[in-house]
Amino acid sequence: MRIVGAAAEPADALRVPASADGALSTSGSAAGYPPAATTTTEPLLTRHRPRSGRLTVAPSILATIGNTPLIRLTGFLDHEDVALYLKFEAANPGGSVKDRPALRMLEQAIRTGRAGPDTVVVESSSGNTGIGLAQVCAYYGLRFVCVVDGRTQPHNLAIMRALGAELEAVDAPLDGSVDLLAARLDRVASLLAQLDDAFWPNQYANIHNPRAHQLGTMAEIDAALGGTVDDLFVAVSSTGTIGGCLEHVAHHDRDTRVVAVDAEGSVLFGGTAGRRVIPGLGAGRVPSLAIGREVDEVARVSDLDCVVGCRRLALTDAVLIGGSAGGALQVVRERQAELRGRTCVVIAADSGHRYLDTVFDDAWVERTLGAGPSEVAHRIGPLPEGRL
Ligand SMILES: Cc1ncc(COP(=O)(O)O)c(C=O)c1O
């Protein structure tokens, strides 16, 4: 079923009222957004300026989580008749999509009495969830121990430390495993056994992880585009984001096709374990949240696909995104001929700022992925004309 309604001002369409835990109010949704770029009568140089709106005061940093922008991408694809949008989760205050489940999982624990002032929060994270939890724990004054591994970017470790988190590093996989996830979860188990009052949000099994995206991320996308999303591309790891999106689509009887973008070398959705270096994409073991979860389609991307998508978007639309979203965008680019006339959304989990020393670094790409600058430039392909 599709919702069709009156067109609205773009700026109003993006201002979807949401409470801090992502629960949407019913006002503010707008169908028909955005109008085609060619129909605007605004002068070119003012078209993209934010409109002056109400000045609001957030009661806390946590109240600024969610309600992120949905950005129309006009340069990334060759075909102008694919309406492509990016849900820009880097706009969350902790810098990623994981602020949403971090907030919801902890607030549910506090609300139900599972976590109190003396509780130590323990979680395994390759970065973004750790930062999201560190932010919420710092706000509530809770002790937080994050189990990280050697793939975690130094920059992410520094952010968690700055927010008062204690870090436990795991360096070697458990015997017989190629992935560090099992070793991280093993360390979580021993911490939980040692601590008197510990709470493990367990993002891999906690239903409040997908619920945060059902009520927040996907509800916002759906409201901003008036329920007209044809294809949604979601990078997967815990599968919380895609699980929440699928729930929303099912509850609202949408025709949206939901595509899981997974890494080559990830075991999710029937994949085979192997080497992968882009953080936040894929998994070394199937999380509880993924068991029985069916997606419309699975697209597998290489580490180099992720790099190419990130590099191209920076040059075509001036948006810096993280590796997993670069991979998702490359999937759209490869299929653009079959997507003509459709409305597509890619959820970008985090910002390219976190990948300046990896994805955006030529020496790292050559050393780690064996692709030199000319090969990367060739894969990025021709760029569109300037906009002036
Ligand atoms: C950068 C990045 N992309 C994608 C994902 C996948 O999100 P989910 O765990 O909800 O499947 C994550 C999760 O940590 C991430 O950090």
C-alpha cells in the first residue's frame, strides 16, 4: 500500500518530530518530497541553504539522537532517473547509527530496574556501538567497560576514552576461529562473571537494538518520503538496523524491497568466513538477531568496493561516509540500470571522518587491499560535470 499526499516544503519534510528514543509523533510526515531539482524557482546559490527555522534547545545530548537528515544524491549515479537518498547517520551526536540502539538498550534497562547507579555496563564493540554506549553511560554516570580488538581504529578508542570508558583489548582469535568476535564475546563473559552488578546490553541479541531502528531510523525515512521507498540498502553486522527496517516495512505494509549489504568473508545470510578489513560490516558468527530473519536480497561487497563507493561519493556529492555505506552505494551503482524510475535509500551508518587513515588513505588502500591510486581512480570512474 502506498501513501500519496500533498507535496511539502523540503525543509519541513525533513523535520520529523521524534522523541529521544525515536518514537515518532504522527505530525510532520510529508509525501511527495522532494520536488525535482529542476522545478525550483530559487536562485542556484541559495537553494541549498538551510531555511531559518525555530531555534530549539535540547535538554541533553541524548535528546539530539535521531531525526538525522535524508540527503538526495544527484551526482553519484549516471542515471538521473534513479531517485537516490542517503540517510546520514553520522549526524547523530556520537557520529553513527549506533547512538540509537545504545540509547534505547540502556534506557530500557534503567526503566525496568535491570541497570542502576552501581551497575557496570559491559559490551563488545568494534567501535560505533562502544562510542554510543560510552556517550549514554557518561551522561547517566555509569561505569562502562568496552571490549575492543586490534581492528578498532585508534581514533574510536580515543573517543571512548574521552567519554570515560574503560577499554579491554582482545588481540588473538580463539583457537580454530578466524574472527576476533568470538574472542571478544569470551572476554565479555569473563567480565560478567567477575563483576558483582554488571549489565551486558548484548547488541547481537537485544530486541531493543532493532526496535530503535524500527521506531527511529526507518520511521523517519518512511515519513520523509511519504512511504514511497522502493529499494532500501542496509549494511549488516548485528543485523539490528536491517531487522528494525524490516519490522517497520511489515507493520506498515510497504512494498519496499530490503537488500542486505554484507561483506565477502562474512557468515551472515549463508556467507563463508574469510578475511575482511572494513569495520562494522559483516560478522564472524551469526548473531541471535539474524536467526530466522529473512531479507529480500543479499548483496556481497569486497573491501575495495567499499573504498570505491566512499571515494566516489566524496567527489560527486561532497559527503564523507564510512566504509560500509560506500559498499552499499556501490551495490546501487552496479544495479542502476535496473533501478531506473525507482526511489532508493542507502543508510550510511557513520562518517568518513572515522576512516581518514584507512579508506581515504592511498597508502593504506595499496598496502591492505593491493589497489594503487590509478586502479582506484579507474574504479571510481568518470565524475559528473560541475554544478555551476
Ligand atoms: C559502520 C557500520 N556499518 C554498518 C553496521 C551494521 O549495523 P548493524 O549492527 O545494525 O547490522 C555497523 C554496526 O556496527 C557499523 O558500525
